[in-house]
Amino acid sequence: MLSIALYLTLVVVLIAGAIHLLFIRPRQRRRALVNSPMPPSWRSWIAQAVPHYACYSADSRHLLEERVKIFVAEKAFYGCDGQEVEDLHRVTIAAQACLLSLAYPIDSASAVTAILLYPSAFRVPASGTTGLSFFDQDGVVAFDQDVVIASDEDIRLGESWEEGRIILSWDDIETELAARKAGEQPVANVVLHEFAHQFDQHQGISAAMVAGESGPAATLSRAFAALQQAVETDMDTLIDPYGSTEPAEFIAVLTETFFERPLALQQSDEALYATISQIYRLDLATLVRQSGED
């Protein structure tokens, strides 16, 4: 029979081991990642992926690089429908994803665990529930998922699941990157859109709109109603009309507009710009204006 002293010693050792495994070891691993050199190609991919990248301070760019290293190392990426996943894909997606929570402590703004990457837009074929299995690069089932799919066949560029999983179309990401490289305005940013859903779910932004809260939620609700009215009357809108369908989609397309066209958003609706700027803790319009970028 174990003595009380030996029993207490074992308990202490187990607790210490758990603390090391759950808290100390991940911090050590992240510290090693942050201190590791970044390949020059990664830095180039980040610069190409992030809208208005040159406008950010050196400190912000350095922090983004650190977050990208951690994101790429810790998040699971799965290629679907024949799509291979390489560093270019991981870094490009990570750069835009990390941009949304750059002003927040790491792990505090979303709970994304896995990214499923398709080569192009994917179809949601029929109504009901379907069982999907996703495989890692060794052909081993990474997870099984029962997915409730739409009542009609849809072609989608991306999806965000409540379980912390994101589905993206690489072809549409490339289209957005090519437009920016050519000096044109991208039609959409699927990465920002889908990760904005995760950010929103974690922060409760659209939920506050639905609940009729005051403050920032009231400003967002007012802008949401204005977008709905504009869409109903066939008016041109700066924010994608898709945002008129529901508050969650409004936050997602507003996020796209904020990061892609901050000056236009500020000029269109200063109160709305101030609210989304407060949410992301970033005055991007001022940074763009100070940089002299058009």
C-alpha cells in the first residue's frame, strides 16, 4: 500500500507533467518556430497575399510573419478532389487568416483547426445529410464528418463550419492574387470571408446584431438594413450585395471591404468604418493614406 507521502509525490509529478505537456511545451515549440528563419519565398508570398501589405508598420509585418509560422505549423491542411497542398498554399492562406486577429493575443480571436482546400469551386449536390471522410497526405482518415448540405445544388467558393474547419477554393484565391498583382480590385476575397465567419463566431459580432444590442452592434445593424434596402431597390453598393442575406454574411463581406478597400469604405460610411476598425483594432484607411497608396 502506498504511503501518503509517496501518493502525494506521484500526484505532484502527474500534475507537473500535465502542466508541461499542455502549457510549457507548446510555448517552447512556438518560441522555436518564431525564432526560426523564414524562407525568402515565404516572405514574398505573404507580401503578395496581404492587401496593402506595404502600408503596415515593420513591427506589424514582423508579428504577421511570426503568426504565419505558427499557423502553418499548427493548423491541419487537407487537399481535396486531387488538390495538392504545398507551402505556397499554406502560407498564402495563413497570411490572410492571421491578418484578421493580428491585433489580438494569439488563440484569442478564433478556433480554426483545419483547412480543406479544393482546386476550384465545389458543388453541394443535394439535400439531406452526407458522410464525408477527409484524408491526410498519407491516405489515413483524418476525420469523419456528417455534413448537412443545402436543399438545392450550389457551387461554392468556400465554407466555414462551426467545428473550426474552413473549406476554400484555390482557383478563386489565385484569381484574387492575380487581380491584386495586376493593380486591379479583386472581386472577392474568399479567405478573408470564411475566416471572418470564424472570427465573428468567436467574438459574437453578428449575434450581438441579432440580439439588438446597442453600441457597435447598432451601427452594424443600421448599415445592414441600409444594404438590404439598397439591394431591394437595385442600387449599386460598395459592399457585396450577398451581405444583405443575413448578419453573419454582412460581417464577412464587410470584412472583405475593410481590408481590400478601406478608403472607399471610410468615404462611404464613416461611422461603419470606425466600427469595423474598432473591431479589428486597425485604422487601415489612415495607414493607406499615410503611405500615399491609392
